[in-house]
Amino acid sequence: MLWSPSSATCSRRRGRRGKQLDMDKKLETIVQALQENFGVTFEEFRGETQVLVRAENIIEALTLLRDKYDFELLSAMTAIDFWPQTSPRYHVIYQLTSLARNLSLQLRVALEDGEPHIPTTTGIYEVANWRERELRDMFGIIPDGHPDLRILLLPEGWEDKHPLRRDFPLGYEEVQFTFNVDEINLRKPYAKE
């Protein structure tokens, strides 16, 4: 169901094969509260509700969800790089779970290209400590105010290299077949005796 703040009514959408898509009633009231408090937008895809929150509102939105709606578990935190699109280039994804209500909700924060920054959420969810460090290492998304932003996954000297960015150069080795064995063997670096 889509909720329109202007008309305060729900409209039903039809999914694939004409099946009606309905958001869980408990989740619908939570999404409405997020819309009223933070002006978020949302969509449903294959039964999963995705809420787009502005970066400046993410701390308040996560605190509201944890304290009022029992989303006590940050199940996952990752990002998507939409390069070559630059506006927005990244979506930081917070996958929340309410064990008490048996609900799952995905929050997304859109970030522009350049030096992407998000506020740290370690004060709300302790598990965000490691996950934000992974975001910094793999995507270069910097959590402002993080208590311990040491390199976690990458070797020393990789401060400005982020391997999950789509513009990261890939190593390439041509696949060897019977017709190109000799050509590939000429280019391979073998140990010298």
C-alpha cells in the first residue's frame, strides 16, 4: 500500500500477475509515522518495504524505530554504488529487524558523489561500529563521529582504495581455452629457476 500524505489515504498497487500488494498493517503505521516526522518516501518491492531517509534525519529515525517501534536489531548495514550515476551515487542501507513484532524494515540514505559522509549510528546500535568501518574500507563512505575508524578489512597502505566501488580497477586474467593456451602462457609470469 502506498500512503499519500496529501490525501491521507492509502492506494493499492498491483504487482506482477495482477496480485494486489499490501503492506503489513503494523508496518504501515510505522511508515506513516516516519513520513509525518521526517518526510520520508518509500516503496515496496517483492514484499520488502524500503524507506528513503535524508542523511540529516537518519539518527532521529533510527532512534524512533528502536525506542518506539522495537526495532532492536540492525541486521545488516551495507551500501550500493550506482556509478556512473553520480546523483545520488550511493545508497547506504540499514536493514532493521523487530524481533518482538516480527517485522523487517529497510532504511536507505542517498549520498552524492565525491567525499560521502553519514552520521555515525554507533550510539544507537553498537553493532554499527564494525559495519561502518566496513563501509569506510570498501566504499569510502565516512561515518562522522565514529569512535574507532581504523582500517578493518584492507591491508596497510590502502587508505584511498575502495574495492566495492564500481569504478575500482579490476585485475583481469583471460580465460584459458585450447585455442589460446600458447598466447596466454607467453604472458604469464612464471618463477625463474
